[in-house]
Amino acid sequence: MDGAATTVLLVGSGAREHAIAVALARSPRMPALVCFGSANNPGIQKLCKAYAVGKITDPKAVAQFSKDNGVTLAVIGPEAPLESGVVDELTSHGVGCVGPTQALAQIESSKAFALQLLKKHGMRGLPDFREFTSLDGAQEYLELLGDGNYVVKADGLCGGKGVMVAGAHLHSIEEAVAYCKECLPRFVICEKLVGQEFSVLSFCDGERLAHMPPVQDHKRAYENDEGPNTGGMGAYSCADHLLPFLSAEALAEAHAMNTACMVALRKELGQPYRGILYGGYMLTPTGTMLIEFNARFGDPECLNLLSLLSPSTDFLEVCEAIAMGGLHNVSIEFQRLASCCKYAVPEGYPTKPLKNIPIDVSGLKHPELAYLGAVDADAAGAPRA
């Protein structure tokens, strides 16, 4: 593409999208950025020539904003617009997208679809599981797995907060059955995996993958691994592109599963998966096991990974190769540096966070490495939680 003619639409307005905007703005081709978000994120606003606040799950509204601004490429940040068909609408207007179609996004938006698909296509590393559309048989399956050996997952998108684990959140089979009832009309019960969690994200153009370094995130809200699950309170990666507990062999197993997922989706749905494929894994005593797949950049993992992109890697070119095909023609390198991301959140997060409080980042030594998450700008343009 001609850099002077490249206008990139960013859908979403959180810290993940701020990191994406910063990475795109580093391109030597200097693309014009526009954003359609759910809030006025001042960190993103200052990088964009146009910015609109609206319903990011409304495909028609996003497409109209795209048309009004002459967009040629779109990067979809959150999962909800993918589930609602924003990519389908944009591609119907000739806009290349980093993000899968509504059908392909089921790999994240439906736990049942994902597990049934991967089982059908013979992917290794799956936990034992059953899908339920009523409570019939749920208690019996929980008892079969055994007390303390189960996980209950709501089927739809829950922002990382729809999974309840025996021992950590559910302390009896009675509590588990009660949560199953809350999850109706559809939920999945899986065997509980024990080990170290890690994430492997891959750029995907529908034919091949380019893997990013593995990352481990921290989901509990409070110190010492306590408190409710969140979408993610922070993450780290290591300079050797492994993790302290992760061998090259175990990482290779995760790479193979990301590839197997891409192939299974193509075979099942007849469409190329073009976007970010995010595998969440557990390293167990018997090897690498799948927890879940996501259809977009993780937040906070995105902040670590895009900050590590080598200066020689043009993220705009990577995004174009994902959307149009041709990842094998693009040089993608990550610096051999460790990274650590930590979220600062309002008191009461995630259940009852304080609202409308000022955010002051003036004392940071490296404000360029601060990404604004669930914020909105006040009348003066200052960020507020």
C-alpha cells in the first residue's frame, strides 16, 4: 500500500488499543490513524486525526465512520465487536481487517463451540469437558470429575470473569451447581488443570502464523494471588523468549496447538482466520494443555508484546500482511528484553471501582510507557477513571 494513502481505523479505546495505536504510529510510513471507541481515551486521541465515541458493537456505525474517513485498514481491539460482526461489515465495504469474522470469532465467544471444534479435528492437549444447555446431568458430571477437580465456564463473552474454578471460587458441588444455573442457557464444565498458566499469541494471515514471545499474566485483583479474577492485572515476559518454568519443548507444543486451531477453523468454516490468535495454556506435569483460545490481543499481554517489537519491524506492514495475506514476506522480530506490565486501578476494582476520579501520570519517569485503560477525558482533556 502507498503509505500516504493509508488510513487505519482502530476499534476500541482501552489500554490494549492505546498500545496498538502507539505501535502503528511508530511506522516510518506515518499512517493516518482514526479511532471509533466507547470512551474518550486521551492517549489515543492525541495520535488520531479523527475520533468518535459510539457503540463499538454496532457494525453499521463503525462502517459509516470508516467510510467517512477513507479507511483502508482496520484493527479491531476488543472481542465484543468481533462477536457482533464488525469485521464482516467492514470487509463487505472493502476494508482489510486485523480480526476474524463473526463466525471465526466463535473460537472465543463460545467456549462450547471452541472445544467441540478442536475435539472434532483431533487437537491434542484438550481437557475433559462436557457442554450443557440445561442442568440435566451437570451435578453427575461434577461428581464424576471429583470434588475440587472441575471448572465451570459461562459460554459467552464475560471479559475474563466468567470462569469459576473449584477451590478458588467454588467450594462445594452445591456451589458449582448454583453457578451452573447462573450460566444458563449454555455452559461448559471442564476438568481442572493444575500447573503454570502462560499465553502464546500469534499473528495469523489465514495460511501461516508468526508467533510472539510467551507471556504470563496475573488475573487476581489483589496481592499474593488473592481476590476475584479480573481481565488481567499485569503480565511479564523474559529476555530469552521463554518463561522461568517453560522449556522450548513445551513452548513448541503450544505453537503446534495454535497452528492446529487455525487449520481446524479453516476446515470447519471455510474462511481464513486473519487476526491475532491467542492461546491460553497450562503447563501440567503431563505437558502443555489448552485452557482457551481468544480471537484478539490480550490485555495486558498486548502492552508487553508491542513494546518489545524490534525497531526494524513495521507494525503497519505486519497488520497489512495479516489482513491481505503475506506474513511470510514481512520481517517480524522481538527484542531480547524482559518486560513487566502492571495495572494501577481504582479502589474497589473489579466489583465496585471508584468512578470519575482524576488520573495523574506526571510523576512517571517514562510516561511513553504508560498506557491508559478504562479512562475518559474530561472537558479539559485530562484523563479520569
